[in-house]
Amino acid sequence: MTVPSVAKAAGKTAITRDGFTTGLGVLAATLGSAVGLGNIWKFPALTGMNGGAAFILIYLLCTLLVGLPVMIAEQMLGRHARADAIRTFRKLAPGRFPWWITGVMGFAAAFLIMGFYTEVAGWVFAYIVKAASGQVLSTDPAVTSAAFEGLVTSPLLSLVVQWVVLLLIGAIIMMGVSKGIERTTKRLMPVLFGLLVLVGLRSLTLPGAGEGLAFLFRPDFSAISGEVVLIAMGLAFFKLSLGMGTMLTYGSYFREDQNIPATATRVMLADLTVSLLAGIAIFPAVFAFGFAPDAGPSLLFVTIPAVFTAMPLGSVFMVLFFILCAVAATGAMLSLLEVPVSILNEQFQMSRRRATVITLVGLALVGSLAALSSSATAGLKLFGMNAFDLYDYTTSNILLPLGGLLICLFVGWVWGYKNMKAALSNHGALSNERVITGLFLLVKFVAPVLILIIMLNGLGIV
Ligand code: TRP
């Protein structure tokens, strides 16, 4: 086995850690984590339900003032400690306050997010087949809706598609960080961008596409409430894979010479571009064919197939579109899986293979409740939500913001400016002091205050 360059660069000889080998690899993997069903399934659904452009504007503000600083903080901590999400805090915060709980929360959040994410990914994989075989080729939402219902209300199909997804990403994760994650995402990301531009162009050239664009870009603030702001912030966390140690874990595989603020900014901008492109691919077509934009989570599986069927060459574009979704979901799931796998691997000294198998079994159990939430366990509700919605709501609107808050407080008030400056300037190699000062103020004051206010207000506490 060759010694990974990251371990050499970090000057550590005791444990050789796998890591990303090139700057491009870092970018592909990190962007691969950020871009996912969040862009294509969540972003359009939430935008459609919460008033369009006004929601996007608030989401943008949350991304800039909270998301970007948290992403940079996470990557910085991970690279500095070169450890998983729990051990990073044990290493950097040996004092009394148990900051490592942030890592434990991340471990739990990974299971809850994967619990529903693998199911949606399973639908996407199934839809590639359905689209190719013509099963969802209808312009009648009642027909496409029945096809979707047929899938989600079948306990067996729901479980099988989820297991297929789990096995696929488990196999990639077992190959390791550089040979599994880096190699896969490097190949998939260009495919994703190419497909997205293609589908976007098709949608934009439809007659009547303008109304969809207006919906995306002309703000109407009447739909905005405290809860909507919380949902927008939750989306910012979910979108950039923040608040549960994903970016921290990936940061621990970064090279020493990686410019973290620049990398994070690029990833944020590219991710935003994908979301807007997804919106541009979806909404003009939705309006052009007279469908409602506020269908919510089923927009992707009920409205979109009908929209595609209604356009020339639609069946071809529909297959391409669902392949695109599958590609995006894969890179994101790899990063979600890596968090618990690296914790079991390093903190609990398990082999990577064993850590992966145990995580997959856990995920299959936690995930089955979400998979069966429209069939066998439909009656199982907490706070009026089934397991699928509960996993989704509690992670985006509670666990991720809470994790982000803890990370900000730790960096701003415990780790401090000096450490942050050394880490983000690569020990003086980069002259980016002003950027670092600005980031520090965001992390220490602005982001924590915003997170607290938005959470308390959005959850109806104050
Ligand atoms: N960002 C991904 C998406 O938009 C999902 C994701 C991957 C994620 N890793 C994460 C969300 C960690 C929250 C936390 O689809």
C-alpha cells in the first residue's frame, strides 16, 4: 500500500490516513457532497411551496451569512485535527465542556438523513427504469401520481430500492477515500453538469417558459413567515452538507496546501448554480404545461414526468434527467455514509469494511421506517409526522442548525482567532488576513445569533 500524500504532508507517521490526492479531487468530492437531491428535489419543492423568489432570497442570505462560514469552520477543524467528527473535538477541546457531543449528534443525524435520503434515491433509481420503459409516460398527473403511489405504497419495492442504494454506496465507501470517493465523484460531477445544462436548455426553449422564470426570480414576500425562514436556513445547512460533521470529515482528507476559504466559496457558488439550473429546468416547464408549482416533495416524481411527457423528445430527456438525479444523489450519500464509517473506523478502531457493514445494517433498520412510512408503518406518527417527514424535519430544522451553532461557538469562543488565522492562512502561506477576520466575526457573532433567533422563532418558542 502506498503512503497517502496527506499523511506525509501532515508529518504523521503513526497512523497513515487515506485522503484526497489532488486539489481537483478535493473539489469534486466536496462538491459531490453538496450537490444532491437537495438541489433537484428539495430546493424546487420548497421554493414552489414557499413563494418562489422571496424564499430563494432568504435562502441566499442564510447561505452567505451562516452556511459559508460554517462550511469553512468545519473543513478547517477537520484538516487541523486530521480525525473523524468525534475525535476532532476530543483532540482540539480536551477541557471540561464535552464539545465532542457535536460529533455524536452528527453521527445520529447521518442515520436520520440517510434514513429518508436513501429512499428518495431509491425512487430516483427506480424512475430511470420507469422512464426508460415508458411506465410514467403520461401528461395526466393522475396517471403519474398513480405510478408513484404504486411504488411508495408497496412495502417490498420500497425496501428493495433502498437496499439497492445502500449496497451501491457501501461498495464505493469500502474502496476508501481516494480510490472510492475521490475517483467516483471526479467521474460523475462533469456528467452531472453536462446533463443539467442540456435539460435546462430544453425547458427554457419551451413556449411559455417566461412565467416559470418570473416565479423563480420575482420576489413576493407575502408568503414569508418565521417558519419559512427556518425552512430556508435548514435548506442552507442541508444543501451544503453542514452541521453534522460531513464537511469536517472531508476536511480531514484535504491536503495541507488546500486554500479552504477559496475552496468553500467555489463549492457554495457551484452548488447554488446547480440549484438555480435545476429550478430553470423545472419551473418553466411546469408553468409551460400548466401544472402547479407547489406540489411539494412529489413535484419530482409526479409533476416532472408529466411535464417531460408533454415536451418534444421528452421521454429521452426524462431518462437523462433521472440519471442526473441518481448521479447527484450518489456523491451526496457517499459523504453522509463517510461520517459514521470514519467514526467507527477511527474512534472505535474497526476496519473500514466492518465499519461500513455495521453502518449499512443500522441504516437499513433506521431507513426501513422511512421506506415503509407510506405503507406498513403509515400509522406510526410522532408530532403528526410519519418517520420519513420526522427524519427530514428534525434534521434540517433542529439537528443541523444546532450542530452548526456548536461549531461556531467552539471556533469563535474556544479555539479563537489565532488558531483560525494560522489554519486558514495555511500557516502564513496565504495572504488572506482580511478574509479571515471577516469570517471570524461571522463565526463568532453573526452566525450564532442568526441561528438562535431563526430557530427559536421558527419553532415557535419565542
Ligand atoms: N447536500 C446534500 C444534498 O443537497 C445532502 C447531504 C450530503 C447532506 N451530506 C450531508 C445534508 C450532510 C446534511 C448533512 O442533497
